[in-house]
Amino acid sequence: MKRIIGTALMILALFLTIQAQTGKVLKSFNTQGKLPTGLCYDGQNLWQTDQESDKIYCLNAETGEVIKSIESPAYWPVGLA
């Protein structure tokens, strides 16, 4: 079982490395808060969670500017879907 999990992790790491090598950074901007723990795109805006502030941020996908922030309904928000 350990061998299967180890092999799966190696394949996943290789796939991510290959994909990263073909990508090009078009823009970058700083995240909100000190401990960003989740990021998703809704087709228009980026949504980011921050574990330290317990907030969910809606960001302009073009500029990274905060559109709004929401208090997380739970302690330490992680991941978004």
C-alpha cells in the first residue's frame, strides 16, 4: 500500500512540474492577509480565504483589488469550491 501511494505522489508531482514548465505568468499580485489558504475563480472574480483573519475576500481578477470581504462562517477557512 505504501508503494502505491508513493508512486501516485511521484506521478502527481511530475505532472504538476511538467504543466508548470509550459505555463507563462501573465500577472501577479499580493494576496490579502498573511495566511492565504484557498483560491477559486467564479468566471469573473477571484475568491481567497485567509486563515489568520478568518475572512473570505472577493478580488478583481484583473487588478487584485478587494471588491469585498466577508467574515468566515467557520474558524480557519481553508479551500473554496
